[in-house]
Amino acid sequence: MTSNLLSSRSRRPLLNRLSTLSLLATGLAAISAPSTAGASERRFVYSYEATTAPKGLLEVEQWFTFKDYEDRQRYEFRTEVEYGVTDRFQLGLYLSDWRYTDNDDGTDKAEWRTAGLEAIYSLTDPNKDFIGSALYGEVLVGPEKFALEGKLLLQKNSGPLALVYNFVLEAEWEGESLRDLEERVGVIENSIGVSYQMNPSFFIGAEALHEVEFEDWEDAGDNVFYAGPNVSFRKGNFFATATGLFQVSDVEGEPDTQVRLILGLHF
């Protein structure tokens, strides 16, 4: 048993590099795909912008997230469809949200987690007003989970530079089934992002994330901090955005690194 565990751990650095390279290769392959229409704005993957899709625009997004823990690796996949109901109001539907966990002890597991609905209402314009703002709401439902999430989205654009801030308040209930949700957790998050437009198609920047959980909305857990580089590409009706985050705190049980890639196509 010990030799198997050591062997598994010795493979982890190589697996980490292969997983990251796989995500990047997927993004590069998608970037080379032809496109003809105008692109939507999505500069970040952990933060939301205060802008919404124009009325009548339909967008399909595919999310890939890789998380590296001390004793496991996790691969998460989400498919989302967004639609501009009006120029200020946008709805999104999570069609699937599942993950695969590769544990060092060999107990690997694939599981479907949730489906959900999100809504974003834009209040002010980050290009025209002193600061852009929007309200975000989300409901997630799965076999063993129910969650509600609200966000305040702030953004300011100045020429090629965009700055965003999100305040997030989330309530989660988990258990063996939807009728037995005994575990209650509250989550407070703060995220920021900065992005600079190098040319009409290419953006570079950074994102940072802070999170703290409250068990039963009473006992606060450790403060977890992440930061890392961000890159975004768009051409026609296609975009690809990726961010790599590294834990700058030292909290056990949380990912040491995580990489998220979002590919989008709108019609």
C-alpha cells in the first residue's frame, strides 16, 4: 500500500503539467476555429463583468476547470447557455455541471453535481457612467445539493483597461439527498480582475480571489486567497479566456492551484 501511494505521488507533478498543457491545447485548438460574427465581452473566468448580452443574443459556453489538491486532482466541466432578454437583462441556464476526481488512494469518482439558472440585471454602464454595476442571482439544484448565490458586480473601463470587482454571498445545503440536506454552509467571496487590451483580439491581465466559509453560518473557516495571470482571445463570434490561480495562503484541504478555461460561441 505504501509503495503504491508513493508511486502515485511521484506521478503527480507530471500529471499536473499534462493536465495544464491539455487545457491550453484545447484552448489553442478552439482559437484556430473560423468565425464570422462579432464577439461578446468575457475577459475573466472567476469574476463576472457588469455588462450583459444585447437583446436577442444567444451564447453557448463550455467551462473546463482543473484543481490540484494535496491528495487528489479534480476536473470540472460545465455547459451554459446565455440569452439577452433585453439590453439590460440576461438569463443563463446551466445544462450540465459534473466533475471527475482522481484520488491518490485510487478511489476515483465521476459525478453529476447540479443544474441551475442565473440572472444578471445591468444597472449602470462601465463605459459611460462613473462606474458600471449589475446584480446577479443564481439557483443550483442537484441530487445532493441546493444552493443560492447573489453577487454585486462592479466594473470600470478606461480605454483598453478594464477593472472588475465582485462581492459574492452564497448559501449551500448538502446531504445524501434533497430531502436530507443536513450540512449548511455560508460562503463569502471577493474577487477582482484587471485586463488590458493589447489589440482587438488579445487581452492580458490577472485575477485574485478571496473566500471564507461559515459552517452553519456561525463558525468562520480559514481565509483562502488566490491570485494568478489571465489571458483572453476573441475573433468573430468566438472567445477563449483562461486564468491560472495559485493559493497564496496556506489552507489545507483547498486546491493549491487551479486553472479555468471558458470557450464561448454566440449567435
